[in-house]
Amino acid sequence: GVYVAATGGKGHHTVFLCGGAGYGGGGVGGERIAAAVEATNRRLAAAGYGAVGRALCRDHRDLLSVVAPGTADCVVFNFGWLPGADHSVHSAAATTLPALEAALAALKPGGVLAAVLYSGKVIGEGEKQAALRFFESLPLARYTVLVCRFANWADTAPLPCFVLKRAGC
């Protein structure tokens, strides 16, 4: 299969996805911070996935420049900022919404989009609320959307969201 870590970070998700890609499949990680791309490619090589996976220095909204429409089995986003990096560099609704649209176009029928949304002092609520409105607007005839809220955690807890692109779409 084709698996995409659209916000590649330091490569942990990309390595995980390459493990599920199987023979003839592949994993792609996108990240706009060059040092993170280099770290991901080193991590992929060390894990033995250098031939099936790669990280590219790309903004997550440019997903369709790397993955053809209707070909991805899974697209994963972990929005926010790169762990251990400058917190002033983080995702925002202006790039997140086009990235989510691109991910849905990249998915094949039966494919899954997984996204973790964050909010708090640094990021605020804007990106999280915009993404939730986007997910809520998706037509049921084409997508099944699951938002997983932790009942006893703070409102700023990570919010995992999943979108299944229905067959025939």
C-alpha cells in the first residue's frame, strides 16, 4: 500500500507506516523543517526502510505533488509543532485545511485519514476548531468521520480524528 505521514516530524510515524506498507508498497513523510527531513531519512535507513520510504521537504498542503490522487491507503497528520523545536513554528488553519482537502483527494476508496489536533497556549483553538468544522462538513455519503474526545481530560488534550473514504467515492 501507499502510506503517507503528511506531517513527518522526526520520522517515527513514517517508519511505522513503512512497516505496514508491505512488499511493493511505500511510505512518504513530508515535513517543512529540513533537519527533521534529514532525521527521518536517517531513521528510515537505520530501520531498513530506505528502499520503500523517504521523507521530503514539503509543506503538508502540497501532498498531491508527491502522491497521485486516489492512490493512498492512509494519510496521517500530527498537527502542532515539531517536538523539541521552536514552538513559534507550528501548523495553522491556513495550511491545515488545504492539507486535509489534499489528503482526501489522495485517498483511495476505503482509505483512512488520521489526524491529531491540538490546542493550548501556543497554538490556540483556531486550527483545531477549523479542522473540526471541516470534518463535520464532510458528506456522509462519501465519508465516515470519527472524533475521539477524552471525557476526563482537559479541553486542550490531543484530539484524534479519523476519516474513512467510503468505497465507490
